[in-house]
Amino acid sequence: DIFAGYWPHVPAGSGSRPLADRLNSAPKHVATHRPDGLSWQGSRALSGDLAEAVRALKRQGGADLLTFGSGDMVRQLLAADLVDDLSLLVYPVMLGPGKRVFGDDAQARAFTLERV
């Protein structure tokens, strides 16, 4: 919702316009409880079970699939062994207990640290 509220409306003269053009023209597969509310061009709601929908997209091949903004969704994809690369952007702000990337029931994974 945050991306859809901003990127389609970036003004032509903005320095962010090249990125906006790329995002606006890219296909967007959206995990949502409100599939009828997708107005951003190229958006398509994923239906059914999230893990099965992502497996189907991966079988189709094509560009990499990226996930933005949902720790809960990432935890589901990790549990289903559907995450190939994990990039974490960490900002040192403390707000209560915070949100966890890995749940208490998360299984160990073999990720390789590529850079810090």
C-alpha cells in the first residue's frame, strides 16, 4: 500500500523518476487480503496458499522475485524453504520489543554471508 501510494505519482522532474518508471512497469505479485483494491499498474494478487503461489511463480522462471515490507511473509517463505537470498537492512532504532525476522520455531538454514 505504501509503494502503491507513492511510486505511481512521482512527478516527471523528480530525481526518483527513473526508479519510479522501473517499478511502475514491473509486474507486481501481491500477497493481500484485499485483492480488489490493487490499482497500481501491473499488480496481480496472489491467490490461495502463499507458499504454493510463490512455488508456481518460481517454476515459471523469469526475473528474481523480491519481497518488501512483510516480516510475517518472509517468515512463511523461510519456513517453506522458498528464500534463496536474504538481504537485511538494519536501522538502529529501538521501539519496544520489535519484530523478529526468525520465529522461535525457525529451522536452521545454510546461508552464506556475502558482505557486511
